[in-house]
Amino acid sequence: MQSDNQIVIGTAGHVDHGKSSLIKKLTGVDPDHLKEEKKRGLSIQPGFGWTFLPSGKRVSIVDLPGHERFIKNMIIGASGLDFVILVISAEEGIMPQTLEHCSILKAFGINEGIIVVSKKDLVDNDWLNFATEEIKKHLTEKNFFVDSPIHSISIKDDSSIDDLKKIIDEKIINIKNNKNINSSIIPIDRVFTVKGFGTVVAGKLSNQIINIGEQLELLPQKILVRIKNLEVHGNKVKTAYPGNRVAINLSINDSTKLDKGNLLANPDQIKPSKAFDGYFNSEDNTHIKHNHKVTIFTNTDEKEGVIRILGKENNDGKSWWVQIKSNEYINPIVGTRFLIRDSNKNLGSGIILIPEGKRYRKNYLPNIIEKLNNLYTKNYTNLIINELKNTPLTTIENLCSLYYLDQDIITNNIEKLKSEKKISYIYNNENQYIILSEKFDIYMTKINQIIESYHELFPYKIGITIEDCRKKIDLSQKNFQIILRELQSKKIINIKSAIISLINHEATLSTEQEKVANNFIEELKKYKFSPPTDIKISKEIINYLIYKKSITKISNDIYYEKNLADDLIEKILDLGKINNEITISSVRNKFGTSRKYTLAILEYMDSQNLTKRIDDKRYIR
Ligand SMILES: Nc1nc2c(ncn2[C@@H]2O[C@H](COP(=O)(O)OP(=O)(O)OP(=O)(O)O)[C@@H](O)[C@H]2O)c(=O)[nH]1
Ligand SMILES: [Mg+2]
């Protein structure tokens, strides 16, 4: 079993240039198996096979149709290729679909290949040399397969085919699978039913392994399916490896509709949507109009929709920031390429950057364009900084889901920004938040100033309520709490009973207030355990005295001088120890307090967890 990355090799080129004949020579199997293909002597659908190269490496083979009428089938098959055999007849040379196929392959980012000059038996040597030179020159001018070797063959000359195999072997050694996609993904290019087994789908697996029994999600239907059986190169296997072309027998409800163009992926990895934003490059001399009707190709999917231009051209007049809007759900994968055609020609291609395109208001456009630019240029530090400029604080998880980026990418860039002191971490209950350092400093200074001026205005008050302070700052309750906790842990502020004060603040009374306070305490003391409840005194002074521990608040209207309260409580506890229980009557008898005071002090003791009430009795805790 081969577990190394597998390569998919495909043919491309103009109709009748000999692609299928070459594949038959390479694999021993005629890729044109449909009745109509045989009758008409041309390929209609992609044909699939595999072969061993001289090195012993096994490769998958996809033979693509060349006739312009079947260009859509060619595009769907081309999306999964790693390496291309570009077949050009020595007789005819470069023809329209040769170039069209080249531009489609380029659109999908496929630029590794070999140029094969076919049917060399039909021309003499001089012509072959001339044709080869012309082909090379022309492709170089167009910037197609510039670094690829060129080799001439004839299906009647086995040694030319053997040599081709050797060249392919050498060339594919360095090909790596697309690491962009961090999920098991199979864009489906064939669906069929096998008697006794049920639904089978086929496609190329991305850069992860899959196993029999595994659950995958069918998209855009969002249906969970299980891998019942798995085949690679016509053999039953338990595991398929990155790059394998796989046939998967799915355990799936018979009524489920599925089609080529659908996708299998790890559950919850890919979100179907009807629009995505991206970077778009138009074909030479193609003018793109806003809201132009187009056919959209993503992976093996083909849908109708429109292209919308999000901003002005990127200077060179060939590239745009665009939104591609589909009439039906599609499965946009960040970082993968898409292709756009109108009725009969390629308009251009691009890269998907934001998989859930929204309708943007005009004044938001510069913002979205900057975002797209940062995503396209992979300037993730700028991306994060811009996001933090628009929001008070955020989390790594938020950033990942906002931009569909790997956690590693976000974390690394955040670490970088942290080391440059541009952002800071703040913590709240285990949760980590990220904030622009500059912004945190501004909040800190502002909160400090608010509390400070409050202390100046009300020196006898302990501090400002959290809500009053928040109202002076433009922050949500949640974000304000997070910042307050950070200031608290930095020992800049104190928070007690929803009141914030600066760490060094000491509440002080004026001489006048002091007098009132002292009289109040004297009055309380005078009546010992039954102090009056109707003394007129301001709430501020009361709060101050509680805060200063001069009085104890027993109930809503009963206050005891602190030492008296402590003394009474201790005595009640002593009583409880002797009697093993505390009752209202035992307290009343002992201290001569009325029912009202007795109840209040006992309830206070319960609330302080000194006693526990069961029915009408209290027990020491
Ligand atoms: N003499 C000669 N004929 C060839 C050679 N290769 C292909 N042919 C013939 O060219 C014709 C077309 O070949 P195909 O292999 O079907 O061409 P294709 O590129 O697959 O065509 P499409 O799939 O329709 O694009 C057939 O009649 C082949 O027998 C060759 O090397 N020498
Ligand atoms: Mg063919």
C-alpha cells in the first residue's frame, strides 16, 4: 500500500490531437468507454485510469475531452490535476482549445506538466523540428508551461512512449499536494450506483487520509454520510491517502439527491454559501462588467450566477476585488481557485478569500477591500490590527472564524504583534482576549480619570458604581467588565459590591459630616441592642461608616455600632454552644431584645453563615 502523496496526471489539448490514444498506450485501457464516444471517435467525459511509472510509482490518470462543446467537462476534470500532459499534434500545431485548456489549467493554478508533440509519424523530421520550435515559442509568449519539457511521440513508436514515462517520472518527484486545505475534502466528479452496494461517488482526496467507517458531510446538502467501502485504483482499501483518486461507497438515504459538483468534507469544516469574495484576474482583453451573468466553476462544481465588482481595478486594469454570487448554494473553500466563463469563453479566474460574501454598503467597501487585500497578500498582522481597530477586543477563535484561517496562523501573528507591543492579552475567567495596546491604554486612562474626578466630587463615597462609570465610556457591559477585571488584577482599581474605586482612595468625611456621623454612632450605642430605626442621616454617611467598619448593617433599617454587634453575636454563639441550639425566645430572654431585633440579628447571622436555620431553630455552623 502506498501512503505517500499520490499524483493525478491528466491530458489536455485540442480535439483529435491524440490524448486518449496516448492514455490507452500508457494504461492499456481505452479511456473512451461511452458508446457515444466510441461512435463519434472523440471524448465527451473525463476518462479515469491509473498506471505504474518506471520508478514503480503508481499514478492516477485523467483523460480530458478536447472538443470545444465539452469544455465544461474538461474544466471539471481539470480542477483535480497535479500534472498535465499537454498534447499538441505535430501536424496541426497549437489550436484554439490548446490555448483555452492552458488558460483553464492556469486558472486552477496547475502549472506543472510536459508538452507532448503527438503523431510524429505523420510528419517528416524537418516539420517535426519546425513544429516543436513554433509550439515552444508560442507557449512561451503566452506564458503557458514555460518551464515544462517538450517531447515528441507517436503511438506507433513504443520507445517514444517509454521515454515519455521516464520524463514524467522525473518531473513528478517534486510535486507536492495542495497544503492549503486543512480538511478531508473530496470534490465529487462522478456519481453512480453499483448493484448490491448503492451509491458510489468518485473524486480526488485532498491532503488528509480517510478511513472506512468515517463520517463525512455531503455539501451543500449538509447531510452526514458514512464511508461504507473505499476503492483506490480499482482495489478495495481501508484507508485512502492524500491525493488519491477515490471511489467511495456511501451509506446514505436512497432519496438523498447528490450530483457531481457536490463535496464531501469533514463535518462542519466548510460552510455552503451563495456568494464569496475574492481576487480576480481577467483574461487578456476581457472587460468585466458589474453584475455580468457568468458561469462559476469551483472545484468540480458548475453554477450560474453573476460577478460583482467590489472596487476599482487594481491599477493594472486586469485584476479586481470581486464578489461572485451564485444562484444556488456552492461550497467556497478559502484559498482555492475559481474560474468564470460567460456563454462561450473564459473571462478569468481568481482566488477565494472570504467564503461568505455579504451585501456591503457603499461606505463599507473600502474596509472590505482592505480586508481582501490583506488576505490576498497574506498580511495577517495588518488584518488583525484593522479588526482590532474596529472592535474593542476580540478572541483568537473569533478571528479564526471571521477569516476562515487556521488557528496556527492567527496565533503566530498575534504572538508577533504581542512581541512588538502592539497588542495585549487580557484575561477574564480563564478566557483570553486580545486588545490593541494603544486602545487598552486609552480605556485605562479614561476609566482612571472618571473615577478620580468622582472621588474628588464625592470624597466621602467609596467610589462610582460600575454602571455609572460604563455610561461615560462607549463599551458594552461585557467588554467593560473584561477591562475592569484586568484593571483590578493590575491593582489599579478596587471593585466591591459593584462599586469601583482607585486603589489608593480613602473615603473621608467633611468636619460637618463627621459630626453627624459621631452623633449617629453615639445614639446607636445609647440604646445598645435595640437602637432606634428612625434617625435621619444620609445614605452616603451610612455607607461610609459601614465601609469604615464603624457600624454593622443588620437589616434594612437596623444598624448596630460595630463592637456592640460583634459582642452580641459572640454572646449568641456562646448561648448556642451551651444549649446546642438557638431559639428566638432564648435570645429574647437573655438580652431583652424585642422580637423585631431578635429576628433581625438571627437572620443576619444566618446570612453570614455563622448559623443555620432549621424550622424555627438555629444551629451553629
Ligand atoms: N498516426 C497516428 N495517429 C494517431 C496518433 N495518436 C492518435 N492518433 C489518431 O488520432 C485520432 C484522434 O485520437 P484521439 O486519441 O481520440 O484524440 P483525442 O485528443 O483524445 O480527441 P478528443 O478526446 O476528442 O479531444 C484517432 O484516430 C487516433 O487513432 C499517432 O501518434 N499517430
Ligand atoms: Mg480523447
